Amino acid sequence: MKDFDALYFVGAGGIGMAAQERYFLAQGKRVAGYDRTPSDLTRELEQEGVHIDYDENPDLIPDYCRDPQRTLVVYTPAVPDTHQGLTYFRSGGFEVVKRAALLGVITAHSKGLCFAGTHGKTTTSSMAAHILHSSGIGCNAFLGGVLRNYNSNFLLSATSPFSVIEADEFDRSFHHLRPYVAVVTSTDPDHLDIYGTRENYLESFAHFTELIQPGGSLIVHTGLALKPRVPEGVKTYTYSRDEGDFHAVNIRRGEGTITFDMVTPWETVKDISLGVPVEINIENSLAAMAACRLVEVPLDAMREAVATFQGPKRRFEFWLKEPGQQGRVMIDDYAHHPDELRASLTSVRALYPGRRLTVIFQPHLYTRTRDFAPGFASALSLADEVILLPIYPAREEPIPGVSSEMILEQVTSTKKCIYSKENLIKSIHLSNFDVLLTAGAGDIANLLPQICAEYKQQQR
């Protein structure tokens, strides 16, 4: 990297790209890029010093990114190969690499705590980063969500030997990593547009376990179909809420809190209180603390950090929480896989038993909807009322016959409908909701300020 003065990011507004842009800004490099549309994140990056254009025209690329010998070009697989900027760089002899490959380079000479899994990896990696940072040990963290504690998805340390990485299985990106501690939270099939079959998906995770550094460790959730292939000398540990080398006992719930004791192979850590007290965070915190325990973070520091962890944005994030037992509640969650959605709805039900639950869900990707429509419908049926938005396509073109109706027709809730984004705000009777959950990995979060404003307007 010493040979490069500048980096150009194609897809600069992606959450994973943003962490790398911030890292290289901190290294004194000049950073620029392209993204399709402005967002809160791109505006923050621009204020921090990243030059971002929103037009593919290569003429807009700044002069300091036009020397092939001094400029590294980074792209995300979500950007099509026909992108004009990519075509310009490739035809001009620039070195062009995937984001995942660059992340592998950045972290190759550190002790990486790498968190993989169909779901849970953003929260567990974020929690581990917060534990290391709060303990004073520090880390360089490259995360897939903006931590509310820091309002950033990137943490920097000039002295820590540790990196914390959200290891993304999409496009086999996590195969560029060399973990010191690898965590696998779940292996429920996903991204079948990439992998084709469940067997190929599991094989990709098995290969990930082969990449662990000598003397390192694997921490894997109990009961997974995964068959790890760890190198000789790598230790394997298991975890879950109720069993495994790391598990919880003496779980106490009440008054909006969850407290438990963590059993490890060496001791029992008493009275761990969750800063975000939802059921799934018992297991998430166990995975994060297990990884930190293996790199010798003091137990008291772990306990204090878990209690102050506010979570990543869009991971069970409260937007409205009125006082009193009947106060209105509005929660947003990134859940975009059937198992994530079921866990989110189950957590809401546990927090607010007996309350009427409305969910607004935006399916993410045509292929995921095609492959998992029955699972989505089953999870959504846990709600009293279901509102679906059209599919958010992201990188995909429409697939004939695949739409949100595939999910809706299988939902068993008595109240169910589909609204366009444009009609949602004026169509939903917001004043009548009791507990509202919005979910999905698309742009549904952009509607949340409007929903809150509409609700407050109706209360006047």
C-alpha cells in the first residue's frame, strides 16, 4: 500500500466500503469514489474528506486518481461490470481489486477476530469491537453497521494488535481473510443466487474455517450443519444460550432488563447485563465475549462493556418508546432472512406480551424472495397485522412472477396488505398502532422519520 497515494472506491456509499475509506483517510491517503445516490453516510464521508461523485462519467474522476502507478481502485460486487468508471480504470492499466481483497490485505498482519454467519455477525462483531475498545486494548474494526456508541462503523487504534472484522459470505468475500479467532453464528442457507445449493453454501463456510491462523481458535454455534475443517493446532469451542463451552445460566428478565451469568471452560462470569435487552442478544453477547476471552480481555472489562453497548443502528433500534405499559412503541430492525425476521418478531413478543403487533416488511432481493417466501410468510404470521412493501431489488433485475404477493398469500395473519412506499405513509392508520416493527435490508429506514412525524402529527 505504500506505493499508492490515492484510492478510488466504486460504490463508495456502501457500509463496508465506508470503513475502508475512513481507514485510508486516517493513513493520510487521498480518497475519492462514486456512488449511485447521496445518503446520510455519503454526506458524512464527504465532510470527512472523501470526494464522491454521483455520475458514472469518467471525466468527473479527480486528477489525483488518474495515475495508474499511484492509484488503487476498489469496487464492490454490487456494482455491475458495465460501470463506466470501472471500464475507464481497467482499460487504463489501473490495479482494480474487490473490497474484500483489500480488507484481507489490511488485516493480514493483525490478529483478526472475524465474525461470520447468515445472521448475527453485525451485532456480534460490533459488540466485540466495543469490548476491546472499552477495555483499553483497542482494535481496528471494520463493521457492517454504524455503532450507536460511536456513530461510526469504523474504530481505529495505532497500537492494538487486533482487528475486528464482519466476515461477509456474499460472493465468498470472507475467503480473503486469515482469522486469528473465527466465529460462526449461523449457517442457514442464503445468497443462493451466488451459491446455487445449500451444500455449496456450507462448503464455503467450511473453507472459511480452513483459513484460521496457526495457534488460533474457532468458536461455532452448537447444532449447525457446518463441518469445520480447522488446521492442525487450531482449537474449537462451541456456544449457545443453553449449552456449549460458553453458555448462559441464571437468566433473569424483568423491568426491561436481561441479566445472566456466563459459563466458560475456565470460570463463571457473574451478573452480565445487556445494554440492548432483547433475547437474541444473550447469544450474540456470548459469541462476542467468548472471542474476547480467548484474547485475554479482563472479565470485568467485558461485563462493563456489554452493559454499555447500545448496538448498531437498524439492529432492534427503538424510534419511539412512550412511557407506561400501554405507551406506543416503534422498533426498526435490519432483519432480511426468515430466521432473522422470526427472531426479531419473537423478541418483540417477549418484550411486549399481550400487545398488538404490526409489522411493515420490505423484502430484499428477488432471488431471496423466490427462495424463501414460505419462511418469510411463516415468520410474519407471528404478527397481528402485516404490511408488505414491494421488493427492494438492490443489485438484481426483476424475476418474472416473483413479487411481494408470493409472501402475502401465505401469511396467515387476519390483517394483511401491500402498499407502495409512496402510499404507505398516507394509507397506514398510524394512530391505531400499538407496537410497530419495521424490517428489511432495503431503504425502508428512509421512511422512518416520516412515519414518526406522521404519528406525532396525528397526536396533536
